Amino acid sequence: MYRKIIKRVLDLLVSFIGLLVLSPILVVVLLILLFQNNGKPFFFQVRPGKDQKAFTIIKFKTMTDRKDSQGHLLPDVERITFFGKWIRKMSIDELPQLLNVLKGDMSLIGPRPLLFKYIPLYVGDQARRHEVRPGITGWAQVNGRNSISWTKKFELDVYYVNHLSLSLDFKIFWLTILKVLRTEGVNQSEERPMFPFDGTN
């Protein structure tokens, strides 16, 4: 009952209220990024969602499109802006995903949506993370995120799929708020980057 109906109702309710309450912050960030990123305030990327169905994730754009002399994008640490670092630190860059939640592509809570190129690298039951909608935050995010291995993240994702419940979602929701307020590893940084998954780490 919770997994199939109540969770979706809560997603719609909380994300709608969240967009209304946070709209002043969203508008200010949008205007700053419009100016800073040459009219491109958002970052769009196709990711695998529930049942590996493709959807387009939306975030605030925290990096410029600066390239080297051969036309290749510069490393992330060279492209991220001062304001981009700040909104990442506060996890504000993730807030546009509330629109993904309203659309039904994502949930407020679930395994983070990764990249399609990672799917062939899954081993064992790691692909089971796609049995539920991906989330803005999840069990792995409140249990270390960038300080734990990819193997451990996938274990936590599968744990979430197996134990999905109102109480677990409530726990993740409040732990996320606490981590954001303390700026504790909810998002990647130069000091604690999220290295690409290569099937071994």
C-alpha cells in the first residue's frame, strides 16, 4: 500500500509544497545562474529511472562550459564557479529535481539516478536499485555518500529497495535535512569527489 500508492501521494504533496515555499530561493538562484552561465541556468542529462526507463534529470548548472584548446571540456574543478560551489554545498543545485518528482520520473527518496553507462557494470543484485523510482536523496546519501565505496553504495541502495517503508523514508528525510544544515557530505566537493564507477570500486 505504501510502496504503490501512499509514497507517490506524499511525493506529489511534499514536492508541490516545497516548490512553493522555496520559490523565492529558486528564483534568486535562477537569475544569478542566468547571468553567470550565459543564459543557461539548468543542467539536463538523460538518466535511467525505474525499470531503467530513460528520463531527463534537471539540476541547477554549477559549472561553466569552458574548454581547452582542443575543444575538450576542462576538468570539473576548473569549471565549477564560486557560486556553483556554494549551491552544491547547500544542495540547492538538486532542488529543480522537485519538478522530476512532480512528473513522476523520480521520488523524493530513493537510490540516486546514475548514468546508463554504469548499468552493464552491475554485478549480482546491484541492478535491483532500479526496481523503485530514483530519489533526490537516499539511504546511501545519508550513510556516507562520497566517503564510501560504490559497492557499499549499491548495497545500501538494495537494502532500501528491500526495506522501503514510511518509517525508513521519514528517517532518510530528516537525516538529509540535518546533513544539509551541517553541510556534511550530501554533495560532492573537491575534497571528497565522487569518482566514476568502473565496476571495481
